[in-house]
Amino acid sequence: MRKQRVLVLGATGLVGSTLLQILEERNFPVDSLRLLGTARSEGTIMNVFGDSVRVEPVTPGCFKGIDICFFAASADAARVLARQASDNGAVVIDKSNAFRMDTRVPLVVPEVNSHHLERHRGIVGSPNCSTIQMVVALWPLEKAARLRRVVAVTYQSVSGTGKQAMQELSVQSEHVLEGRAVRPQVYPAQIAFNLIPHIDDFGEEAYTGEEWKMVKETQKILDRPDLVISPTCVRVPVFVGHSEAVLCETEKTLTPTAARDLLSQSPSIEILDDPDENLYPLPVHVASTDKVYVGRLRKDLSSPNGLWLWIVADNLRKGAALNAVQIAERLIEMDLL
Amino acid sequence: MRKQRVLVLGATGLVGSTLLQILEERNFPVDSLRLLGTARSEGTIMNVFGDSVRVEPVTPGCFKGIDICFFAASADAARVLARQASDNGAVVIDKSNAFRMDTRVPLVVPEVNSHHLERHRGIVGSPNCSTIQMVVALWPLEKAARLRRVVAVTYQSVSGTGKQAMQELSVQSEHVLEGRAVRPQVYPAQIAFNLIPHIDDFGEEAYTGEEWKMVKETQKILDRPDLVISPTCVRVPVFVGHSEAVLCETEKTLTPTAARDLLSQSPSIEILDDPDENLYPLPVHVASTDKVYVGRLRKDLSSPNGLWLWIVADNLRKGAALNAVQIAERLIEMDLL
């Protein structure tokens, strides 16, 4: 593969640093690598591909001579900088929410809709973590039996919020165990030994932003604006790994066995589903792995064509950094840079 | 109220000791109180109603001269001892799974179906924790709009398993924070900073015992064997308080506002539902309280007559001990002892 001049914006964050690891692990064809960060992380030295790379600030002209920009920063930063980068000839792969619903920006999970990449105009969106893992698992069912309805309930880890949230869970857990008072800072309430049914801001119809992302992003990725999806998103005291209980109804009947066969044919999915052996996906087991794990596959007791899935994945990898790198790999393969 | 000769079996357990507290708090009309326990807890002294009461072993004749027996023990113990107690003239209120599906035994949540008490034959079942809080919240909707379908996804605290499980969560959490290895004992996998989608044994159709309890018990309590209910039950690293994301479809249309009004009329329910104020029920806030808390009330995005509810309650109190005491209070009021 032709070597690429790569830039990573937000290199020191959880997703940015995971992305650098993944570029190395997958032997991504890097010609040159620039790391950009906020004023706070400027000057940080990061080890990548055996080199020490210094994190630089964003400056005028910093996007010149770049092929691929990975944006692992905030939506605000992406809104200001993405056009600048793409106007300079780079393709931006943005993990933020800034452009996901922009009709000119493809929103891509490579296993599902890499054909959408063909119409990119310099910016490609990588979906929200909770959407990505659900869509990977739903796609084989959509192709074989066409989805009619999806009900999704999530158990989302704190790493989805960032490093400070992981620190907050650690410190609060210690304090609770020591009988000390807890002062929430990152989250609106205590997260240690608790649950918070509130991720992102509340919006229309009393659904949160996170819930609307699962609806709208899934519809866009699957090219199914008509698909009805109803989510409840909940933050749980887990460090890494999002879990989802998903009930989907399909047009054609699929037995659990047929669904298991379909899912197991996807190279991105691993089935962990053997009640006799207490085998089902667990967040502590998926951390640092690349697949989407599915278990508890069974017939819905409340509809003729319904199936339950328990879907778990590493939200920093497949839910964010890995998906972005896979988008870049497909852009190279499809000669779209 | 006429004073009762009361016996508590399993007095030193989490539910048993909570039950003793509740009898005191509610000024239950106790004439005499006997506490029974396993060989391990025999001789333990417990403080109740200002007295020191010694835990006795089960002996032949121990149930003689008793009006009300609270069974806060295992299903095995209940199977052996309940008939013996009722044959001696006591009414047994059993929190275990031993008799819940027995057609001769009423299964009662007093707010919902205390009329079932009229046909008791010496044993009354108190339902499973995850059923009780769901049924309290569903009942006003069932009465006003008739339920058609219920999808329930749970987040269940470790106190539902007992004292050892609470200890396991504490110790494992400390070990994880210290970077030490974790050895699961009570649960089939690590519970600290993790989730386990497996409560009770796996059974028919790959649903767990806990999931089947939510189905069958709800149908029995509501007198609705035709009601379709589809649950996924998950253990979470929370000490006290079960949470449930419940999607219910009704025959008649109910707006979220109408549903909120109906629910708020129940003295057992407290609505905590104001997105603008980050107000929704949280497990850490419900511990040691008696109500069933409901929030995140909103229209389902995937069906015309669907409503989402986020239901949280103290699983040791309304989910177990309090419900048993309320059954006893109703038996007295209805003159059924």
C-alpha cells in the first residue's frame, strides 16, 4: 500500500493514543506522522513506530502536505479545523459528532457501508461508539431478514467520556470503599457503584443526545431512514467496554440458530454464547480486543420475529479508534485519497 | 390492630435483618417475636423493639403458637418448613421461589393484587425483587390502558444475592484498584467494574431463571397469563438498588404526561423525572427508602402505543422485606389470619 502522510489531532487523549497503538499494530503504511494537540498537551513526547514524536500545537498551515487526518478531538475543534484540513487536500476521518448527520459527509462502519466512502468530499465521519458495535451486529440480520424494529438498552463504560472520567470512577470507588463522601465532577451524579441513565444532553422527546445518535446514525449507516429504533442509554461503573441488550424484529423469521450462523460468518463478530458453560460476552474480557462479541442470542418472548442479542465491544477500539483506522485502510484500498 | 405472635426464619440474612428493622419502623403489632436461623447463626443476639432476641435453631414444634411466619430463607428451607408452619396454624409469608408458581399460593404485591390474599391456604408468596418494582409501576398503566407487551432490561445490584456478594464486590473492587488479581467466588465471573448477563440458572429457550420469574410472576400477579413479557436480566456492580429500563405497549394510547399523572397518584410511586434538572432515579439515592421511583418517562420511538420507564427501588426493602411486611399488614386488615 502506498505510504501516507498522517496527522493525528487529539493525539494524547484516550482515543488518540489508542489510535496510535492501532496504527502500529496494523502496520499502517505511514510515510510521515504529525501529532497535534491542545495547548495543554503541546510538547508531550509520544512513542510511535519506535520514534519519539513531539505533540505540536495547531498552527496556520499545519494541515499542508497531509494525506490523512485522524481527528480524535471535540466536535467544536472538528467544526473549526476539518474544512481547513480538507481544503489543503487531506481526507479527514472525524470521530466527533460534528459532521455525522451532514448529508455531504459519509458516516462509515467499513464492514457495513464502505461503499458510502465513494461520495466523500474530504471528510468522513466515524460513528458514535454505541452505534458502531450495534450496527456491526445488526448488519448480517438486516441483509438476510430486513430489520423492522430495534429496541436497544445500553450499559456504557466511563472510558467513553475520557481519561478524567476513568480517574473519577477510580477515585470515587476508593472513597466509597473507605466510607468517605463523594463529589461528582465529570458526571452529574456519583458513578461509583451507581448508574446514570443520562449520556450527553437531553433533547427532543426527552431522549438524550446519545440516544438520538443511536437512532439517526444507525438509520444513515444502514440507508434505512424508515427503520424505527428506540434506545435507552445508561452509564455504568465499568472502565472499558460497552454492553448492549438489543431486541430486533425482522421481516423474515430468523431462528436463533440461523441468526448465530449468519453472525458467525462476519469476520468482525465473535459469538460467545453457551449457557451450559456460563459463556457470554463480558466487558472485562473485551478490553483491548478488536471484535464485536455477541451472546445471549435467543427468541423474543413478546413478538413472532424478535431476537435478543447481548453485544459487547471495546468502545475505545472498535467503538472509536479502530473504526477510524479501518476507514483509512478502506480509503486506501478503494483509491479514494 | 390485634397483636401478632411473629416468627422470622432467616433473621440474620440481609432480607431477614431488613425485615426486623421494617417491623420496628412501621410499629408492626408484635405480641411475641421468635427468630430462627441456620446452625451458623444460632445464638446470635439481635436487637429488635429494644429487646435482645436470641436466634434459635429450627426444632420440632418451633412453629406452634405462631400467627405469622416470615420466611426470609432459601427455597429449599421453605419447601421443607412452610407446610409444617401452616399446619400449625401460622400463615407463612415466603420470600423464596419455592411456592410462587403454585396455583394454591397467592403471589402478592399488596398495591396490586391484595384481593388474591382471600384465597390463601396458609402460605403467601412474595415475588422476586425485579418483578415487584416493575409490577408496582406497571399496575396503574394496566388499569388505565391495558398492557399489550412488556420489554424489560434490568440492572440488578449484588445485595439481591446476599451478604457474601456485597463483600465480593467490595473486595474485588479494592483488588482491581490495587492492580491485584480477582478470584470470583459468589458469581461466575468478576463483578467489580464489570457486568454479568446471567442471574439464576439458565432454563428454557436460553432465558435465565430470573428472566422467567419476571415473565411468569408478572402474569400471575396481574391475572394476565396472555401478557407477553420479554426480559434481559443483568447483574451490575451496585451494592443496593435494582434499576430497570422497561418498554411497555398498551392497548389504549397514553401520552407520557397522562402516564406520569397516573403513576403519581399511586402512594407507592415517586416520579423523579425532570431532564432540565438532571433528575431521574439513581440506585444510590433509593437505598433505605420504601418507594418505587420512576423517571425517563417518554414515548417509545418504535411503536405507536409504547412508553419507556426507568424504574428504581431498594431491592431489599420494597423488593423483599417491605413487601412481606405489607402483605402481613393486609392480612391483618382483611382479617385473614
